[in-house]
Amino acid sequence: NAGVTQTPKFQVLKTGQSMTLQCAQDMNHNSMYWYRQDPGMGLRLIYYSASEGTTDKGEVPNGYNVSRLNKREFSLRLESAAPSQTSVYFCASSEIGLAGWYEQYFGPGTRLTVT
Amino acid sequence: EDQVTQSPEALRLQEGESSSLNCSYTVSGLRGLFWYRQDPGKGPEFLFTLYSAGEEKEKERLKATLTKKESFLHITAPKPEDSATYLCAVPPGRSGNTPLVFGKGTRLSVIA
């Protein structure tokens, strides 16, 4: 049981290049999330998918797109990378618990540098 | 607006020196509070869920408590391996499957 996996672990891009971050979970969770984490800013939500077939914007969606490929997989795409997107990206998944309470489980992260 | 505030931002303890971390929140109709531990270079790791005021959960040297306005993470006789950033999070006040609201964390350093 791997939990939440992310690829790649590290990536360096030049300004203007594109790339896709991959995320998969094997816990049969309905909901999946993408966060970025920057020093002093905490975790900021980029996009989330409450269930297969739906996606919604979070706090900082500009410059990103997502695809919920199936129940297991949720990808994050940077179409034209900018230095401001240098960050650590985390994927998470969760299930709805009693009365809407739910804990999220996180992947190991992707460290992205844009030069 | 739903908010989660953690204090202090950073805490440095000697090994064996007990202390507490604070998480205060401003959401209506609290539906749970979650504590996470994050080691450098890793994703947050789930520790506890607390559902109602007065509830307590324990794991090794950690004990989490919840009141109507805040939660505390008590660390008893900490060891260097307890050094990490501790995050708390709550579901937002509105209903539905909307993502957790996270605090910015407390960075704990335990010195041998």
C-alpha cells in the first residue's frame, strides 16, 4: 500500500517551458488536492477535485491546470513556467468521514525550480 | 473568513523540556481539527483528529487537546527526533467536501 505517490521528485525548468506533475493514490479516496508550499507561506491550495469528473480552483490557481484522469490519478500542468512557480508541490487525497470530517494524506512532494 | 493561526512560529527546546504548541481557529460549527507533523523535505504526516471540545488524543510524547476556540499539542519530555514542523488544519465552516484550512505551522527544534 504505497499511499500517495508523486513524480518526479525533483525538476528544473527554464522560464516558458511546460511540464506535468503526476500524482496517484491507492487508498480509493474520492477527493484529491494539489498544494504548493513556500517558506513563510504555509500550504496553499492550487486546485482540488472533490470527486472523479470534477475540479475546482483553490487559493492560487493562476498559471496551472489540472486533470482528474480517473479516481486514482490527478495531474498538475504548468503550461509556461515562471520563476514565481519555484516551489515544493504536494499532492494529497482524502475521503469524506462522519458528518464531513476527513483527514488528508500527502505525497512526498516535487521540488520544482524555474530558472 | 475561516482562519487558523498557530503559535509560536518557532520553538527551541532542550531535550526533556516539556512545552505546548497552540492552534487557534475562527470557523463556525467546528467539524474536526487535524494535527500533522512535517519533516524537512517530506510531505505532512497525519497525527490526530479531534472532533469535539474536551477530547484528547495521545501518541508517544504527544498529546492533543481541543477547546471551543483552540487546540494544544503538548510535548512531554521531547527528544531530538521530535524536531519537525507541526501543522494544524480544520474543515471550513461551510458544508460539503471542501478542503481543509491549514495553519502555517510551528517549527520545533529539540536540542540534545
